[in-house]
Amino acid sequence: KFGTTTETYTSPVEPHLIVDNPTIDSDSEGSYTELLENSIPEYEICSSIPESVSINGEIHDFPQNSLALIIAHIVNIEGPIHIDEVIRRIRTLWRKGRAGDRIKNTIINAADVAQRNQTIRIQSKFLWPYQSRPVVVRRRSIDPPPNIDFICDEEISEAIKLVLQHQSSTAADDLATRSSRLLGIQATRADTAKRIHSVIDKMLNKGELEQLPNGMVGIKNQSM
């Protein structure tokens, strides 16, 4: 069932970044940060539907299998993507100003259909392409809005690792700030910092990162 995590869900493979990382050689921390941020691709929005589907009528009256195809199409382009963003994308396709509970439940049910049809995977509140693929760090600007709640732990983890790959061990607070910038979040507020720190803690507990005697955080066996 959507929104729950059970053993029937297949966790994504261990993510790794597929973006070509530029060699950063700068005497300025500002220039370094700008170069790193500019190496991150912009988030790509799905603005189309499958050729086999035609939009007509109301969302809640639309055939579930056809709506499941649209969801799979969105997820294939934008996944991992939060269910609320999928709802917003479908609402936009139908040119709806808002989505009430009836529409939301219709889309959630169609997402369950898509998972049963093995065209997507559902993990908590995020929808993933059915076929596992590397997780890419994406920069959000205007659309979608840079909201930490709509970014999965796996993508946050990749942003953390990317920062550490370029500057080695880093103070946890600075690591959270720099990671948020890669995701397109320009103001690292308390809720954003808390979420990223929680991912850092998970990575420390899993042995992906290590905390040095001086309190700095680095990638395990790569810290300097």
C-alpha cells in the first residue's frame, strides 16, 4: 500500500553520482563553491504524457490504468519524486488550480496500480523508476521549489558525498550548508539543516562516513 514501507518494496541499489565532476582548481573558496554548484544539473520537469494516453474528463473519472501510465512516465523522468510533486504535476497537466482529497486519493491509488504493474517502486512517500539506476544530485531553482521535504535521503546522501569528495573532511554544519546549496536550497534554515544532519548521522552509523577526532566529518577511508 502506498506510503508504507514493507519487505515487498525493493530498496534502490547503492546510489552513486553519474555527473562528470570538473577538476576544481581555485584559490578562492567562493569560486570553488560556485564551480561545484554549477556542475550540478538542473532538475528536469516532466511536462508531457505518454503518446498512448489522451487527457479527457476529470482526474477522478480517468481510467486507473491510464493514470498509472502517466505516473510511470513522470517517475521515469523525475524519479525519485515525492508523491505530492506527482500530484502537482498531474494537476498541472489537467490544468487544475488545486487538488482536493478525492483527486489526491485517485492519484495515490493509481500509484499503487503502477507499482503492481511493475512500472514504478514506492518507498515511503517517494516514487522511483522500477528499474534501479544511479541517483543524481539535481539543483532546484524555481520549479520544483527547493523544499528539503520533497528530496529523498538518497539524493541528499549523494550531495553530502559530492561535497566531501571535493573538499575532504568538513565540519558537520558546513557540510549541511554546502550540501543544501547543491540541491538548490539557498537559505539553509533550521528544518533543512536538521534533515541533512539526520542523513549525515545515518551515513555515519552505516559506516559510509566517519567522524574524525577533531570533530570533522569525512568519507570513510578517504578523510585527510
